[in-house]
Amino acid sequence: MDEEELTQLISKNFHYYQTGKVADYIPALAKVDPKQLGMAIYDLAEKHLITAGDANVRFAIESMSKVPVLLLAINDNGTDKVFQTINTEPTGFAFNSIMNMEINHRKHPMNPFVNAGAIATTSLISGKTPDEKFERILAFMKLICDDPEITLNEEIYRSESKTGDINRSLAYYMKGNQMIEGEVPAILDTYFKQCSVNVTAAGIAKLAAVLANKGVAPWNGQRIVSEKSATIVKSIMTTAGLYDESGEFSVHVGVPAKSGVGGGLMAAVPNRYGMGVFSPALDAFGNSAAGIQLLTDVIQELSADIFD
């Protein structure tokens, strides 16, 4: 696929933004223009990135941050400790629900991509202070996205913190049940910041390309994470990456993917492509409305369904 073909698919799917709405429950995201759609594809065979539409527009990473933070937590602690703290099961409950732990009498969050699991993952990042933890997360994001311009969006961070009471309740529930260690305000400060960094679809495509390439950055050959880590994270993306739309997406599209309420999508096609999409209007599941449609078309055009 070349830039012209990708541009045509963006034009074809652009109107789907009208079927969604921006994440207005976070004040800073409510102000984002919904009329945006862009995509980047990193082709591992060609070692080449193509971009089209709004692929270089900066937006809040939000829940897509759960992928690099999980990879960093595994780097810091090893897989055994991480997955003794967090399970890897999908959940039929909302991403910010406490019910999966209460009803199932679980002693751990269900998976790293629901908010409880993501907060627990953040608690595992090495660092003596919240600032040190966040600086390590930020440096890792810059590395794995090959994007030195990633920065904290202070306005998004303030909005996340101001509207984060459900996340506070999740964290205190886990702390009260000895599921996490550390001080809850410090853990949440780091968590709110990691969700509030500005990325681009191009950078997200490169992150996904590292996963698709078994943990190695295809642009310079540097191993960033272990092959085992990349495989585990792609597996969890397949079962839990798109909230309650994960199963349907796996059936009809068939690639490991992760979304964020900032309008981002990443997809890692093993051994072939890393993909990043941006369109901020969200469907009822909290996933990019136009982005899902565009990604579906691209996967079909490239015959990239991993289950075919």
C-alpha cells in the first residue's frame, strides 16, 4: 500500500466521524475537533513508514499508554512478578469497573488494559519518586515510538486528575485489599500523567512495529523489549485491547490492537506491519468510530488478518 491508496481509504471512511463523539467527560478532550482522521503504517519488509491524513497531529495517548507501560513494567520486574500482580483474562465489565474483582472474588485486576490493571501496572514501574517513575515512562515512550517530541500535555493531565475519582476508588480498593504496594496518590499521579502525553499516529505505528517485529525496532535494529514480552502483550491486545469491542474486532478484523479515548488506535500485525490511527470521535464502546472503519479496510486490503 502506498500513500495515495491510504489517502483514498481515509477519504472513504472520513464520514464515520459523524457516528461518534469526542470524550467529553474529560474537559480537555471535549475541545478536540472531531473532524480529523489520519493513519500511519510501518512496513517491516520495506522498513518504511507511510503516512496520510492527520497522521502527524498530536493527541493524548490515553489508554494506549497501557501498552508501553506494561512493556516497561515487564522490563523492570520480569513477567512472573507482573502477572502475579495482574491477571490476563478479558472482562465483560466496563474498563473502569470494580465489579470484575468483587463478583469473581479476584485477588488481582483482571488484565493490564482495564483501568484497575493499568494502575497496578504503573505501581510496578521502578523509581524512587512519582516524578522519576514518570520520567522513565516518558523516556521509554520516546524510545519505542522513535519520537523525541513526546511531551506531557498539562491541560489533559489536569483534566485527568480532576475527573479521576473512579480511578481513585479503584486504586484505594486495590490498596485496601493488598493488591498493590505504594502510596495511592503517588501511583495515580504517575498514571494520570502517562495517559496525558501527546503522541502522533506515526509514532504509534512505530511502537506497534516494535511489537510486530518481536521487540526489535525495525528502523535501527535495537532490541527494546524481549520477544516474550512482545508476544504476551500482543496476545492481551487481541483479547482485551478494545474494551467490550475486543471480541467482535478479533472476529471481523483479526489483529492485535489497542485503543485510547483520545481517538488513537494501534495495531500490530506480526512480522508484517505496525499501524497507528487517529480520529477523536468515539463509538459507544469508547473506540475511534472512523478509526475502526479505516483500520478494518486497511487490514482487508493488505490481507493482514492473522487468523486467515
